[in-house]
Amino acid sequence: MAAPTPSSEHSVLATVAGHPYGSLRDRPTPRSERYALGRALRKKVPRSSLGIWPPSDERRDPIDQINESHEGRLDWLVPVRVGRMLASPYGFLRGTAIVMAADCAALPATGITPVICGDAHVGNFGFYGSPERELVLDLNDFDEAHPGSWEWDLRRLTASVWVAGRQNGFAEHQCERAAASCVAAYREQVGHLAGQPLLSRSFERLDLDRLLDSTSTSSLAKAIKRAARRARTKTSDRAVPRFTEQHTDGQRRIVEEPPLITQPAAEESEDVAAGLDDYLTTLAPHWRRVVGGYTLLDVAHKVVGVGSVGLRAYVALCEGTSDDDVVFLQLKQARRSVVAPFVHGDSAWHEHQGQRVVEYQQALQTVSDPLLGWTTVDDRQYYVRQFRNMKGTVALDKIRPRALADYAGICGRLLAKGHARTSGASMIAGYMGGSDKVDRALCRFARAYADQTERDHEALVLAVARGRLPAERGL
């Protein structure tokens, strides 16, 4: 089936009377009618069809797609990126959102298009600090966020759960249980939120206490507490001794660790400084005043993630009114989402891709980093956030099968919450219904796509062995 077209439900991006977010003068379609519309979509797209994974002869070579994604990246970091994808099928899946987006675009879809994460694998959920400095768990990567099919996010999430389970040595029935838990939690949560007032959905959040209360396995509770303890240590002040040193002139500087942390040329640093001045204008007035009270001391290029390796990313060290008052800001290059080419219509109205990332992050998360903003440096677009904001993830390689199923359910619930905050909850709930038909279908898909991921990973290993792609392991 071709890529989806925008749904008939009032979308967060629907243009009404010239307003990109709609108009208060227009009455939206009643909830009951939206539910009925979703239910009617079962005739067009049977729920069982979501289980299909037929890699067609027209499927593009994943190695070609990886090479295509390297265009515009820093050449000397491409081997690092490939090396991280070589590490395992799960590492490959993390780094190839571009491949899965193209695969999902060719599959059956309902055409219901909320804002989606675009890269909703299980490793992209984690802790971070709310504006009140409380730990919350939510989606935490939005480089590919864009209006798109809700099924694409759920497909990627369930497939990643299955691949992660296999990597841990779990049996197939244990991987299936985890994937089913994920879809069931999504279905139940989106059904619950569809019945809530729009404003109420915007306050749904999962802080540490609620997370522990909803955890049914003791091993997962222990893993969550360990991750939370580590996350609380990841703050700017604690990063000072790890990432900086005092120079003879009395100023702190970021320590180089080539090739992962390097000092840019002086002209490049000046461009980043000018970009940070422009970034201030994208913040809310209060936070503009707060951040404007800091002084930029140093800038470094820092490699992050898997999929982002090779794109330009900077860390900026800023000092307040004393040498123990510091904040690290991170600038990450933002390019067009991998989802964008496959969505019909002019839904990607953002000219600035950093602004897209920030606004869709704020749409999908209940609370976000208050220092989120965007800027342009040397004609490249960036989003800006705190570098150390108590971010942390649950270590998936150390949890047991029941704990993975429990955690996958938590991720499914959070994904549903994100989608329901933007558009489509009533139609998605009407389509999914109360049975486990979609659960079983997506489990079939997840298993088949886990097989595909392993084949694609083997193709990457072979491509590196034949010199088709450069790779540097262990970084």
C-alpha cells in the first residue's frame, strides 16, 4: 500500500482559515464519529494485514540507503558510525531509521497521521529532568519526529523489542510476550486517552514514583532504580571534572578526547557563539533571561549516539556568576526527517529543521527541557538543549525476559500517550478495538522484521569486509 494520506480527523497540523494549528471557530468532528471512522478503516486495512512483512524485489539495498544517509556527514566520523552499527543487529537497527522508514512506507497503513517519533525503538525511551528537576520517563529522541502513520512508530518499537530480546539470548516465545505486552499497552492506553478531554491528555506523565508503582517485576524495579541513580548524577556541575580542565589563564576548557571530542577551529567556534546568541531568541522570556546570564567559555565537537554520528554536534561550556555555576548546552545538527519523503501533503511546514525537532518534542513529551531552542550555524540548522539534564536509560542487556515484557509495556504506554497528545487517538482506538488482533498481527511483523534486521546486519558486515563501507570498531 502506498504511503498514507492525511486522515479526515482534525489534525494538529491541519490548516484551517490560515492557522497552522486550526481555529477555535471550527467545531471538530465529534469523538463518537471519529471512533466510527477508525472502526470503518478495518475494511480498507484489515487489522491482520499489519502482520505482513513481504520484502519485495523492489526493496532498496540497505547498504545503498546507509551510504545515502552519509551524504553531508563528516567523512572522518563515518567509520565510527558504521562501527557502532556493526556491533550487533540491535546497533544496526538503531542506526538505520532511514531503512525502516522506507520499509514501513510500503506496508498497509490506516492513513491516521499524528505526530510520530519516527525513531521509536526501545532504546529511545529514558529518564530526563523535568523543569522542576524531577525524574520523568518518556520518549527522548526526536531527530526524525514528523507527522506520519502511528503504525510506523509501533512497528519500529515492537521490532526493536524482539531484536533486543534475541540479543539477550531470550527464546522466541519470550520475545513474543514482550512485543505483545508493548502493543497491548499501547492499545489500552490510546483507548483510555481517547475518552479523556484534550486538555487532560496533555498532563499525562510518568514520573519515577508512578513508574515504580506500575512495575510488576522486581528485577525491572531494581534496574529502574539503578538507572535513576545514574541519571541523577548526570548534571552540568558533575560534568565539570569529567569534561573540563583549568588552563593556565584561569579559564576552564573542554578536554579533547579524539576522535569523539575535538576542538573546532577558532572561526568555527565564533560561528557557534553567534548561533547561540540567536538561539536565545527562541526561548521563552524567562529562560532567555536565565541563559543570557551565562558567559560562553568554550566549544567542542562531540560525537553522540549511533544514527547521529557524523552529523555536526557541539557542546558549549557556559559559566554563570561563579566558577561552580555552569551549564553545558548541546547543539545537534537537524536535517529533514527520514519520514518526510513518504508522507503525502504539505504537512512538513517547518523551514527550520531544528524548530521542527523542538516543537515536535514538546508535542510528544508531557514536559520537556525548558532550554530547548534552535539556531543556524554556518547555514546548517541545529536544535539546542541541555547536554546534561539527568538523562539515563534502563540497561536492556541486563534484564530478564519478564522484565523486558514489563518494560516494553511501559514504552508502549508512553508511545500511545505521545500520539494521543497530537492527533488521532479516537480513530486509532476505533481501529484497534478491544481485542488482541492488532497485538497478534504486530507480533508476526516484529518477528519477521527481526529476521530482516539480522539479514541486513549480515549484509553490512559483508559490505565492510569487501571494502564497500569503512568501519572503525570500539569507539
